[in-house]
Amino acid sequence: MTHDTRTRPARSDGARVRRSRMRFSIVAFSSLGLTIAYLDRAALSVALPFMTEEFHVSPAVQGLLLSSFFWTYALFQIPSGWLLDKFGPRLIYPIAVGWWSIWTALMAAATGVTSVIVFRLGLGIGEAPVQPANIKVVSRWFPRRERAFASSLFDMGQQIGQALSIPVVTAIAVFAGWRWAFVLIGLVGFLWVIGWLAIYREPEEHKRVNAEELTYIRSDQAEMVQQPGSAPRWRDLLTNNQTWALTLGYTFRSLAGAFFLTWYPSYLLNERGFSEAEFGMVGALPALVAVGSTVLGGIVSDRLLAANFSPNLARKIPILSGLVLSACIGFSPFVDSNAVVMTILVVSSAAHSFAGAAILSLPAEVAKSPEQVGSLGGFQNFGSQLGNLTSPIAIGLFLTFSNGSYTGPMIFAALSCLISAAIYGLWVNIKPVQVYQASENVQNGAS
């Protein structure tokens, strides 16, 4: 580890030097990366009704196609976290985005079920580092008092990506064919790579970070964040019960959340009888509202911490309240009105996202050292993908053997939210705040 040696710039008039705000530009780029990732992965869900007309696949096979992305995405989570701890996000993140953009564009060459699965497996490998990378970036660039809010800023990228996928992919599929949707979305990723390489450096190395911002970033951290080149031992991670608490908590949360990423378009179009035009107008509502609730959850968590709530309560209050409210999705099969169903789905999605920012801050909150943050983020997101890959297959099989009924999947989603809440509430242990460096020039709260 190295400590920054920059001194505070002198001012002849004795005035305070204004703190730079480069950390928000960095997290904005992280959010854009996640937006592109979710736009890429959600594109298949939106394009699938168009693709099934060409490939003639059953609901069970559709579930297999929707799930295939998560096979490699889950498998490469833990190695991705280790690589991020070893080499840092400046190198690993753009390699990942470039890789997944290639496999997204290749979907345009799909000729049937087998090729779609192959291309989705390649996409999953590339997207595996995205969430651990964003978690790592926040742990390096933000003080603890801002981490939930910062996590909400990058996490809203997933809701934006999902929301954009519905009108964008639908419009391209209608006017140019579904294949062009994957080509154009793939090109966007390469533009992001160029921007990331230009903007990202470590805080200590960034020319646009002044001494005031660096002091603020490190003000409530127990120790300086390590430089790339070190990584935790696997034994330490596997014997840490918090590793498994984060993994299982996210697994059950994702069993519910995966519905919105996979079967949600088919549910509205096929089960609820929405026309393509109606779906294009209202289908994005859950994801759009979730953008605001994601940020709100992060603000609430950080405000609770600033109000002298313990870190345990400050993080768990939005997590538990969001997950419990999200269980309302279980009521949707018993409602006839499409307007009421959309209201239920919007509330469930928003509540699910309200818990997200605090959950994403947890690897940095429970890690025994900064060297474990990326790896813990990889384990946590591995749990997420266990839920994501299980859910679409299970729903597809259930629809096959229950004459298309969504009652079972919706009730199971509700129960999964409640189980996830219990795990976070009873098992996860958040460490207390430790001050790394006291300074008369460090102010409480964001500037």
C-alpha cells in the first residue's frame, strides 16, 4: 500500500481550496457501463417474441435460452472478483466490456437455438466482472458515508438499461428486424471502452482529484485502499461466514428479480394480453420507477448513517423494508385488472430496487480488508446469478406443465423476497465505522 504525499495547495488569501468532485464523474461512467450491460442482456428478452416466430421454440426452450447467459455469468463471477483485486478496474473493466460487445453483435448471426446459446454464453463471460468492478470502484473512490448513495448511482444503470431495452429493441425489431438491434447495441460498448480508458485512474493518481477530495475519500476508511497487485487468499474467503451470507442473500433476492429481466415481456404479451403497442408504451414503467427508487434507497441509507444510526441499521433498514414490500408481486396472479397488475409490478420492482444500493455497499462494509472487496463482490454477484439462471428455467418448466399458469412463479418470487430479507436481517454482520484519518478540513456529508 502507498500513501498519498500530495500537500494542500497554498492560497495567498488564506481561503479554503474547493474540494474537487471527480468521484461522481467516475461513478457516472460506472453507471453507464452497467446500463450498457443490462441493455445487452435484456435485449434477448424483448427480441424473443420476434425470434420465436422465426425459430419456433417452445416455452421450455425459451426458458433455456433466457437462462443460458447466466451460466457463464455466474461461473466467472468469483474469478472476476479475484482479477479485479489483482489488477484493478482500469484494466479489467474495459477488457470485459469489449469482450461482451463482440458477443452481443454476434447474435445477429444466430441461426437457431444452438447458436443463440453459444453467443449468450460468450456474453455471460464478458459481463461477469461488471458488478464486482463497480463495487470495487465505489470502495476506492468514495468514503463510507457516501457508499450507499454512490452504489445507487451505478446500480440505477441496470434499471435504465432494462427500461431502454424495451422501446429501443422493440422499435429496431419492428422497423429493421431483431438482428440489427444486437449489432447497434454492441457498437455502443466499444465507445464506452474508449471513454473509460481516457477517464479512469486511481484517486491518488488522478490529475483532477485535489488534496481536499482525496482526504475526504479516505476520511472514514480504516486504512488506505490497496494498489493493484495484491489479492486475498481463497481460504480466507471460503471460511468467512459473511461470504456465504452475502451469496445466499443475493441468491434469493435474484430469484424474484430475474422475472423482470427474463419472462416479464412474455408475461404481459401472452398472459395479460397486452398488444405490442401497449407493451411498448407501459412495459418500461417498472424499470423507470425503479431508477428513482434505487437512488432513493442509497440516499436513505447514507442519511441514516449520517444521523448516527449504527451502520448495521443504516444499511439494513432499506434492505429489509424494500425486500418485504417487493413480495407484493405474489398478489398479481389473483388480480383481473391489467392496470392493477401493472401497479403491483411497478411497486414490487421499485421496492426491490430500493434495497439494492445498500446491498451493493455490503462487500466493503463486511470485508476484513480492502483486498477482499472485489472478491466478496464476486461471491455476492455469483449468488445473484444462481438466482438468475435458476428462475427462468423454473418458470419455463412450470408454464409447460401447468398450462401456462403464472401463479406458482409469482408466489415463489414473493417467498424468495421474504427469505432474502431474513438472511440479510439475521446473518449479515456489518462492521462499525473506523476513522482512517482525522482532519479539521474534512467535513461531514457530501460537498
